Amino acid sequence: MSTPTEQLQQTRGRGSQLLVFVLLVSPFYLNDFASIYITDWRLWLFIDYAGVKLFPLLLALWLIRSRIMRPAELGLTTRSVASFLGAFLVVALVGTVIDQNGYALIARLPGYAPLGQMPDITSPAWNRIDLTLGLLLVGVVEELVFRGYMHAVLRRFTDSPAVIVVVSSVAFGLIHWSLGLHAVLVTTVIGAVLMLAYLRTRALPPLMLAHFAIDFIDFAGVVPKSIFKFPGAT
């Protein structure tokens, strides 16, 4: 049984983690306003890279450097090559199949139209950078925040894997709110797959790479999307 002092320390610990979590996730929800109101791709990229890439990375680095959290608590652990490749391939394949077929499967569900979108990048060089380094950073940062750190926070309140998966996947889906309800639903399901994989492996690096692969296939136009689509899916 915990003493009053230990209970107070636990309460303060939970409060501190929740505060850091709010700081980590808020830019993701606010960033969608840029997609609605910003039409200049240069300004859009600056807001995106500063707000939802650099800031979360610096905050996570501060957590580790300050010894507030250990790398392993954020899922930054190593695995064997076979384990890494297995997790990466399974999650990348399952996530891509969901991404490429989910919209067609729920097309008849009511929803709302996308409220905005990323401006077209007219610079070929910057477009290549954003489709490679940019998407890789998306995979790294979103897995760090919505799988690694969110798992650490939720574990302070519940030991239920179901609750952790549901809460984390809904929170992840909602960061895509400006893209319409269907995008929220599809990314929520993908988020559930990623969290299930994290609960299984406790390792983020293969999931970061899988996240990148899912986005790269969807946006880069290098790998034919048709090979992942079900017959009749459009």
C-alpha cells in the first residue's frame, strides 16, 4: 500500500506527463489550420517542419537528456535484424492495404468533405525533400508521440491493452481532422495496427520505418498503388 508521500509523487508524475503530452500533441491538431488557411507552400513547410517535426523531437530529446524518461520508455530499443524486418514488413503491408482500400470500403458512410489540403510544392527539389526526408520525419515523430510517449502516459492510468489501443488510435486519427471524416476513420484503424504492433514488439524503429513506407507509397507515386488494392477498389 502506497504512503501519502508516494501517492503525491505519483499524482505529480502523472500531471507532469500529461502536461508534456499536451505540449507534444497540440501542434499536430493545430497544424491542420495551416492546411486550411495557408496557400504558400514555403510558409506551410516552415510551420509543418517547425511545429510537428522539430518541436516534438527537441522535447523528446529534452525528456531523455534530463533523464525524465529513458529511451526504452519511449520505445527506442534495438531488436534483432529478423525481428526488425518482420515487424516492418508486416506493419507496412497491413497499413498500406488499409490505406489503399479503406476509403473505398467506407465511401458510403456519411461524413464531411476535406476542409483543406497541403499546398502544391512547385519546387522539384523541395518536393523530393519533402517526399523523402519529410515523410521519414513524419514516421519518426508521429510514432514517438502517438505510440511511444502515449503508451507511457496511458500505462500510468490503465493496464488494459484495449483501452490503450482505442485511446491512442482515436487520438492519432483525429490529427487528420481537416482531411475529412473518412481520413480520420482510416488513419484511426492504421493507428490501431501500429499500437498493436508496438504492444507486441515494444520497439519503435521498425514501426517508424513502416509508417514512412505507408506514407511514401501513398504520396510519392514511385510504387504502384494498384498492387495493394482489392479488386474493384478505387
